[in-house]
Amino acid sequence: MSITLTRYLIEQQRTQGALPAELRLLLETVARACQHIAISVNKGALGEVLGSADTENVQGEVQKKLDIIANEVLIDANEWGGHLAAMASEEMDTIHPIPHRYPQGEYLLLFDPLDGSSNIDVNVSIGTIFSVLKKPNDDPNVIEPVSEQDFLQPGAQQVAAGYCIYGPQTTLALTVGRGVVMFTLDREQGVWLLTQENVQIPADTKEFAINMSNMRHWDTPVKRYVDECLQGKEGVRGKDFNMRWIASMVADVHRILMRGGIFMYPWDKREPHKPGKLRLMYEANPMGWLVEQAGGAATNGRQRILDIAPTELHQRVSVVLGSKNEVERVTAYHLEADKTSV
Ligand code: P6P
């Protein structure tokens, strides 16, 4: 008998006390929204969903039609349920408070509605990334309007995180702090079925993911690490490495959760004032927690990503995540370089 997402979450709520009812309802709503997004993604050229929307988001990036569709699906699905105080999205400049006509909840939902948009029109895997926080000072007697400041919590405060990858299979990866589980969408039944529990990332790997075209812009520690990988068996690592770069964080992270590896999007000299390309609140934090819950590690090259105290909703961060021993090596190279540069 296959276990559906609903049954799994109810059992987590009932037997482990790990899951408040309101959070369970929120996660089911997000999963249903991802099912809805998958329908649009899978239509492709048949559904008038490809190409640019000819608008820009807060990041200054041209939005694809599917970016906007996915954002609207998540907003519409999560506005009325009574479990949220507000939402934040890569595609929206400011937070989206729950309209007064709906009941207010205690949770904050953050998402990148469609990560990897450059892959949409060429039929390469893309995904939705989401993170759940609790609204701070949630005193039922004190009704304060939710603010952007309420979202600025370190990733260690997340109560749930996950992603949905729209690939050959449509798969949902989820953690509520008790390891990582995966569900695969059964399209015939229209339900998510549990397909993997206790996901574990091997501590070692022979596979690294980074955009090699940026090599000349990298800082020394990253160059040192990648050079050693490229030296292969003859070099200090004593083994050959393989390289992957899908340019879709969800797809690269999913591969790492399934078979190990290290993913790097480090700071580089192209835009030295930016700490990195990826966003902390709705990319690095949820992915960092999933990776840690699966036995891996996630740093910005110097410190644990989940310990970073956010100052802005859309702030960027350098990301090194995946197989624990490799992440620790890259992080050690950064700290060694800092010591010698003092
Ligand atoms: P580049 C997608 O736009 C994204 O935010 C991540 O999903 C992905 O890992 C990265 O950017 C790809 O960036 O510079 O290689 O195109």
C-alpha cells in the first residue's frame, strides 16, 4: 500500500508530534500548488506558457511567463487557508500580507516559484523552492501587522523546507526537521506517493557542480579546490572527478540528495559588491536545511548558511553545499586564505 503525502503528514502529526495541524495543512496546500504548476510546466509549447513575459522582477531579471504563472498559483493557493500571516517571493518586491478578508495564521511562506527559468524554453528540469518560518512574537492577544522584518530570521529558524522538481518525474522533497523524505507525483491518481525516506548524502564524492565559465573571476580558495579536482588521480586528491552544471539549482541539489556531490555558486569578481548570485531566504536557506537534514553541509565558504542573520529580504549569498567532507574542505580553504591575507 503506497503512502500518500496526506497520510504521511497526518502520521507525522499524530505519532511524532512533529507537525502542528496548521503546518500540515500549509504543506499540503503548497504540494497541491506544485501539482498545479506542474500541469502548466508540462504543457510547454502546447499551453502558451513559454517565453518571456516582457517584465522584470525585483532582481532586475526578465521574467518568463511561467515565473509569473507559478507565482500566482502559489499566492492564490495559500491566501485563504488561515495558516499564513504573509508570503514572500523572488518575483515580488515586497511581502504579500494575507488580505483582511481571510483569517490570519502564524506561519510565513517564502518561495522561489520557478527556479532555473533559463531552462524553461529548452525543456530542462526546473523547480519550485519553498521555506516556512513562524511569525515572531506570535501573541494571539497582540494583533500586529506583519512586516518584512518578521521574515528576517536565520535559516536555522525554519520549521519546514522543500522543493518540487519538474523533471522526467515530478518529485517533492521535504523536511520538517526529522530528515528528508521524497514523494513522486502519480499523475493517474493525482496524488503524491512516498518514494524515499531518510535521504542520506554520502560524505565523500567525485562529482562537483560549478559554472566553469566563471573560473577567471573566482577567489583563490575556489580556484584551489577546483584545480585539485581537475588534477584527478595524479593530483593531491588522488582520484578523478566528474563535473555537472545544470544551471537549475533545484536539479543540481536533487542530484546531490540522490547520489552526493558538491554544488558551488561562490562570490566572484564580476560584481564584487554582491556576496553571490543566489538568494539567502528562499534558495540557500531551504536548500541548506534539506542538505543538512540529509547529512550534508551548507556554508557560504566561511560560515554555516543557516546561521547567517539576514538584513534584507532579497539578499544574496555565496553557496557551497553537499557532501560534508567536500564542503568542509572548501570552507577550510577559505578560512586558511583569510588567515594568510590578514
Ligand atoms: P548561471 C537559476 O537562474 C539560478 O538562480 C540557479 O537555479 C542556478 O544554479 C544558477 O542561477 C545558474 O546561474 O550563472 O550558471 O546561469
